[in-house]
Amino acid sequence: MNSLIRLLAFIRFSHTIFALPFALGAMFVAARGWPSTRLFALIVLAMVFARTAAMCFNRLADWEIDKRNPRTAGRHKLVSRVIAIDLLVFSAGAFVATAFFINSLCFKLSPVALAILFFYSLTKRFTALSHFFLGVALAVSPIGAWLAVRGRFEFAPFVLAAAVTLWVAGFDLIYATQDFEFDKKSGLHSLVVRLGVRRALSLAQWLHAAMWLLLAAFGFVAQLGKPFAIGLALILPALAYEHFTARKTNDLDAINRAFFHSNAFVGLVFVGSVLIDVMTK
């Protein structure tokens, strides 16, 4: 049991709650309700395997960097490098296998999805736009869920993917303020280092404002109604609370709590309002 807890901590399994709701929301809209149990299970499995592979790759790519960062210095002690490599290979293979059982398009695109997920982990070495690459990595999930249901590309999931990209980039800017001094000394790229903490937090506010507008656009394109509109109204103060906390405290634990709770709330309200909307039509 202790080994499992350490493994889940290593891949930050609790943060699955950030990506999964948007994949499920796209799935519910594409299916116009609840899909088959088989397809639902395959989509969830694909999400878990893809995220596990991405996190293992990230931990391996940043292994030596994380050792030097006081905030992340304990990560490499949770599991050995060999176990991390084994888990990476297993989860990547399991993701591709799961995509095979979903449909042929998802199977063909599964290596592309993995390449996008893995590429993010390298971006902080050469571009300050790494926050947006993380956003794109998580934005793959609603597109993939839509393809799993309908087997074709359509406009609506790309609007949602754009919203997810800006949402993630915004909250990653807030999160990255914790590493400002370390990233600057280590020569790592981020917009927090490039812009400074104050301007980076201001940019995060603008990104989340644009994200909220894109969520509204997704509701329009997907022909969602009143339940989704109520969800949007609830999401706005959660985002405001996150930014208020980030600006008003130097307590990293408080920022982390606000970060997790606010973004978890956003994801759960989104998927809940989408499900209620499509199930009541």
C-alpha cells in the first residue's frame, strides 16, 4: 500500500482532476448524453494511461533539475528511475492499446497525442512559452474524447481545447511563481522569469478571462442551454478567488490550496453543468 501511495504521489494522480472533466464534458456533448459503458470506460482508461505516461516522462526529463529545486527535491526519492521508466513504457503502450479498442482514428493518432504530451516536458529549456505548451498538452483530451465518440473532427471540441489551453497556461503561470528564483538561477525559461511575477500574474488574469469567453463560445457552438450558463456563472468567482489569493499572500501553502481547490471546482462545475444540460434536453 505504501508503494502505491508513493507511486501516485510521484505522478501527482490527484491532478488528474484538472484534465479529466474537460474530456468527459466533450464526451457527453458528443454523445448527447451518457455513452455506452464500454466507451466510457475506454475513454477514462485512455486518459489515465496518457496522463501517467506524460507525468513519468516529465519526471524523467526533469530528474536532475528537480533534485536541485527545493520545492521538488523529494520527487526522485518516491520511486527509482528504473520503476519510472518501466511505468512510462507500460502506460504509453497501454494508452495506444486502449486507443485501438476505441476506433481506428484514435489508434492512428495515439502516437501523435503522446508526442504532444512528451514534448511539453522539454520546452522549458528553450522557450518562455512552455506554459502554453502545457495547455496544448491538456487540450488534447477533449479533442480525443470527441473523436472517441464521433470518430471525426468537428469545430466544437477545438473551441473547448482553446479554452483549456488558456486555462492551463493561466494557472501554470500562477504555479510557476513558486519557482521564480530557481528558474532564473538555473537558466530555465518561463514567462514568470521573462515578465516578472507581477506582470505574469496580470497575464494569467487576462488568459482566464479569455478562457471564460471561450467556454461561453463552446456552449453556443455545442448548443448548450441554461444549466451550462449557470455553470459558467459559478466558474467566474472561482477563477477570481484563485487570482485574489495569488496576489494577496506570500504563503505558498495557501497559494497551492487555492490553486488546487479553485481549478478542481472549475473542472467539476464544467462537467456537471454539461452533463445536466445534455441529459435534460
